[in-house]
Amino acid sequence: MTDSSPVDPAAALVIDVWCELQCPDCRTALDDVRALRARYGDRAELRLRHFPLEKHKHAFAAAQAAEEALAQGKGWEYVEAVLGRVEELDRKGEPFLVEVAGELGLDAEEFDTALVDGRHILIVDADQAEGKAIGVTGTPTYVVDGERLDGGKSQDGLRERVEEIADRALA
């Protein structure tokens, strides 16, 4: 999923954020993601990449829901809203995903249909396959200028390492 803000492709750096919307560590990383988006603005594209973990039973549906939110124009807003309420997703499951869509003014009925018809499954599957191919094992994981940084084990100093690589790439 890409951010909807315009990015100059000639100057853009892509920062892939491998995330899972039922992951408490990804919720913790939200502040870092917000800070990176603020710091780099249109010089970098932060892309949400899906890596649903088997231990979280609603993660695959949440990834599909995030893609539907992107299709309806509020991808990152939706991601932040769901991650901010991970416990509710744990308890309520897919109905919660539709509920959040409604709260954000998205077409909740279309969300429900998207989750049933699986229109975004291929995107989620492709992200997960690519993640496995490059060595992603947990979330959050960042890939910046070809360097993979695993935040699933520890997020201490992670934003600083991402910024160091991004600054060097943009220099």
C-alpha cells in the first residue's frame, strides 16, 4: 500500500514498512512512522507492506481491509486507526474492521463486500511472499535503500537507523 501524498519519483526514496495490523509492536512503531513521514514529506514514499503473522487470526483480513481503505482514499488513516485499537481487533475480529471504516467515513458496506469477495488477497499474498523472500520474519521490519532493519526484536534506536540510511540515500 502506498501513501496517497504526491512523491517526486526522481527524488523519491522508498521506505517499505512491513507491518501487521494486529501486532502490538507495529502499534508502538506508529510514532516512528509518523515522524518519518513528517521528516521526509514528499522526498520519501513510505509504503505499507503486509506481513500477516499466523499467530494473529485477524491479521490477514486486516491487511485486506487496509488495501480497501487505500482504494477508498484513506489508507494510512485506516492503518493508524486499527493499530491504535489492536485489543478491539483481537476481541471483535472482522466486524471491527468494518466498524472502523464507517468511523472514518469510508463505505463500510463496500468494505464488508471486499472482505467477503477477497479482491485484495493477491496484493497481501504478494507482499507476504516478497517479505519472506527478502528475509522478513517479524513486524515491524523496514527496508530502506536495500537495507533491512528488523524492529520485531527491538525498536530501540530503530528510527535513528532508518533516518541515517534515508539521509545518506537522499544526500
